[in-house]
Amino acid sequence: MESQTWRNEDERRYELEREVAEQVLVQLETHLPVLIYNSGPATSLVATAYFDTPDRKYLNLAKAGGTVSSIKVRAREYFPISDDEERRVLNQYSHCYLERKERTGTIRNKDRVRIDKSDLNPIIRHEKHVPGASQILSDEIRTNSLAPALVSMYERRVWGDGSDLRITLDERIRYYQPPIRMYDDISAMTPSELGWAIAPGPKRILEVKHAAEVPVPTWLSTVLAELPEATGFSKYLDGMKALDAGGHEGINLTRPLYKLP
């Protein structure tokens, strides 16, 4: 099994309007290569199922903010999509990625392992160990009673230097009710399987991730200095507020909730 860890990374988020995003894209494409995975298109559809405990342990940590470490346990799928208005899913896979992400302030640590989708429910129910996972991810699963709480979905492009710096642009963010039994009920977390979204997220979020001990390049530091940092934004926190509100307008989100198209 493919297992990965990221330690002591600085991660910052920025919410961009279209005109600003276009200017940022020029800088990114000038200085960094686009990262393409599995020889697919440059844009992927990313679907993330968040898990939580009956007493909403992880949601409460996310709400606390500040110096309190937030933890997310999630399953993630990546789909290559067509570069047209239909955004058709071009391929599905039999695997997903099971992750534990911990964030304190802007510093994050993440553990993940690729697993077969058929293994996800037995792992979450403690009927099977997490094959190939780090001890910290295995312990997080083993010591908590987990169930799906939310699915977020967005279109993502990635730039990076291949080592210390990675930048992602997420667009068309939306949130869904989770399949209660996950892959026992569905084959993949595609829009057609999940049905109607309960709420939209912000129009576009830029995330900059790099080794905390390595400063970002000067050109990037100059770009970021002009951007509004979304310090309180979390897809899980944002989506859960919308879910708890029944998907209606008027809830006090981390950004204004606008109508679905």
C-alpha cells in the first residue's frame, strides 16, 4: 500500500475573486510547473468524506481554533475530469485515500494511505486494521467511533517545485450529505452518486503549502502579501454549518452563503 506523511508544513489559505485569481495564475504559471497525476488532465475533481464521532469531537476542535489543534479524519477520491462545461468524470478507481490531518495555527501534519474502497467500512468499524498506515493514523481510527459526517467536492489544479512547495487552487466548492455506509451504498463519490449539493462553498480558495523551515520564494511572497488570507476557513467547518442549517441562507458562515445555480 502507498503510504505518505507530511510533517511540519506551513499551510495558508486565501479566498480569491476572479480578477485577482487571474493575476495570481499568471504568476504561478510563469514560475512553477503544473503538477499532473496519472498522466491525466491538469484539473481533477476531488471528493472528500469527513468522519466524526457521535459527540462531534473533530467539529468541536475545528470550532475552537486558535492554538487548539484541529484534527480531520477523511477519505478522499480524485477523478480526472474533462476540460469543458460539463466537467465529465473521465475515470474512476477502485482505491481511495484514508487520511488524518492535524493543524495548529498554520502548521499541519498529515498521514495518509491508499486503500481499496472495499476496505474502508471494515476499517472504520474496527473490523480490519489499516494496511500500510502510519501508527498515528492507525491509532486515530482504532481509538474513535467514526461515521461519515460530510462530503466536500471541488475542482483542483496544482503547481509545485517537486519538493518543498505546493500550491493548489480549488474552485466550484460544494457540500453534500454523506452516504451513511459509504462504498457499501455507492461506487464512487461522484456528483451523480451523491445527488444534489446542500450548499456551495466559496468560489475559489488558494492554498500554499511548504516546509515550515523553508521560506517561500521572493516572487511568491510578494504575490501573497497582496492577498486576503482566509485564516478562519475550513471546508469541514464551513460545510457542517451549512448542513446543520439545512442548507438554507442566513446562517453565519465563514463567508456569505449564496444560492446554488
